[in-house]
Amino acid sequence: MNRTMATDKNVRLGQPSEQTVLTITTTEMHTGGEPVRIIESGFPKPRGEIILDKIHDLRRNYDHLRKFVILEPHGHFDMYAVLLVPPDNPEADIGAIFLHNEGYSTMCGHACVALGRYAVDKGLIELNLHQESTTEVQVNIQVPCGLVKTFVSVQEDGDVIRTGRVRFESVPSFVVCHDVCVQVEGYGDCQIDVAYGGAFYAFVSSADLSVDLQSSPIAEIAKAATALKAAVSSAVSLHHPETPAFLYGIMVVDSRKAFAEDGVYHHTCIFADSETDRSPCGSGCTARAALMFQRGQLKLGQTCTFRSGVTGSEFQARVVNTSRVDLTDAVVVEVEGQGYYSGRNILTLEEGDSLGKEHRASLIFWLVSIKFNKVDNVLCILSTIQCVLSD
Ligand SMILES: O=C(O)[C@H]1NCC[C@@H]1O
């Protein structure tokens, strides 16, 4: 219908917003190439006294909104998002819940790097920049695994405060086990280490999975890591006194650079449901620093660099203190990186758009993936169909 017809018939052109039944606005950032979709409006406030209760409420009542924000057509399989919540820890400035393609994680370093900047830029914390020497602002973020202290570089540029790099001090991290042999279907025996850096990670050499971080297609690395994750999850029992204990990710360590002479260590992180981290993975780096410290490969205060096998982006990490988690020796690790703004979004759902609604898109993903992975995703397909039907 053109403008003349609309005028002649005394009707007006429909506005997209009139058909919209759901609107969620976001600020988009990324750290080392890994997305950080910060939800700003349109999402319900999860109920619960503590952050883990809030996650429980989200999982139970609003999981369709996680899928709406993360998966296609509004997001994609490797999307990552943050929902800010009021903290229940009096030391915290803000609280954050992390959303990914499978659910909710306990820790996310790349998101903390972005969030530190965001909190300062958005005025979410009170700034005390009166002393001329102020070059860093501290933002304490309560996340599901505990309190993460971020330190945001700030610079006065005329009357504007410019934020930049962020370092964060994570919760005490520790080694669960090392040099354990697990049998992985299709890949044979793999030697793994498991460590906690706010979330649990298993470390494996790329050679054990017969992949090359530089040349293997990422789908191949993700497939191998996913097979390993299943094997480790049933072989190694995990425990943490305060946070839910589950194997969150696999860190595939570049076997050609395991003992980096230049202080740069390469790895690729596959986490949640075969999701690929574009960044070096802040919590994975934290766990790896704990492992390296225990092995004597990293000294207290010594800085090393972790490089993502996916994008080449880097985080710096150092062990800044020793600590304990229950009776286990632990370390406090600091990780540093830079997050960037990449846009703003108004995500909408139009009336009658059943595909845009949520995870129907993931059903399509699995139907496509069956083509490549033969039938090993059959269970996932069935569970997705079940989710769709139960809506
Ligand atoms: O940087 C991190 O810690 C995160 N990146 C995606 C997976 C982890 O949560």
C-alpha cells in the first residue's frame, strides 16, 4: 500500500511497534570478541533473597526469555548475556546473572571486564574522582560464585571520564585434580586436569583430542570438547562449599605451546552447550593460573598472557595471593582485559511470530547439526521438541 492509497482510503500505515508483544532493550559490548549483551529493560525482576534463588526463579519461570535473548533470531548459538540484579552482598555495587545457550553460569570473566566499564559509564556506582591521582575505580560485582572486584582504568579527558581496561580479582580458585586419564568415546584416552576459577573447567591438550587450535575447524574442536565434557562429567566428582558444582567448560590447550617460552599461552574454551568462547575465557584463565601456580609454572605476582585460539584476543593473568577453600589450598587470581561497546538493541517479538518466539530456532539448529554430526544429537533434538511442545 502506498502513501496515496492510505490517504485515499482514510487508513494509516501500521507501525511495527503496534504489533509488538515483547520488547527487550540491550546495550551490546564485547570482550576479546566474546559478546556481552547487557539487558536493560523488558525483563522481569527475578524473585529471591539471594542471587542463586533469583537464578532458580529465572530458570523456572522465565527461561523462555533467556532463549529469546540468546538464541536466533534475536541472538545466536554463541551469544552471551547479562542480567543486572540488586546485590544481596553489602560489599557489592551491582549484581549480575550470566545467561548463555544452555542456562546460567556461576562466573564470567569476559563479562566482568565489560561490566566494570559499563557500571562506571552508566553511573551505576558513585565516583569519587576528587584526588588527582585517581586512575582506577573499583566496582564490586556480585556474581553467582561470589564477589568479584573489578578495577576500571579511568582517565579525565576534559570534562569527560574515559574508561578503558579492566582487571578483576576473582573468587579463590583451586585445582581439583591433575593428570587424570579419561576415556572419551571416539577420541580414546585423554589426560586431563580439572580446576575451579569461579566455574569448573577441565583442561586437555589439543593433541589428545587430535585437533589443532590453529587449523582445525572450530566445529571440530567444539565436537571433541563436548565429547570430553561428557566423559569428565561422569568420571570426576566436583564439589564447592558455596556454589553449584558442575563442569562448565573445556579448555583445549594448544599442545604446541603448553610451555610458552614467550609467556603467551594459547587455548580455546568450549563451554555450556558446545558454545565457543571468542575470548581467552576469564574464568578459564583464572583456573589455568591456579593450575600453573600449583605446578610451579607461575610464581606469585608473575604475569602471563593467555591468547584465544579463536580470535587471538588476549587476557593477562597473575596470582596475587594465596587462600583456602575449606581445606583445599587456593589462590586469588587477577585477570585483565578490555571490553568495547558494540551497539544497542531493541529486541522485539511481533504478534503471531512463533519462530521468533524462542527456541524453535534452536530446533532448526539441531536439525542442521544432525546433518553434520550424524545422529549423536538425537537426544538434544528430542529434548528441544519436548520444550517446544510443552510451551
Ligand atoms: O570469560 C569467561 O569467564 C566466560 N566467557 C564465556 C565462558 C565464561 O563464562
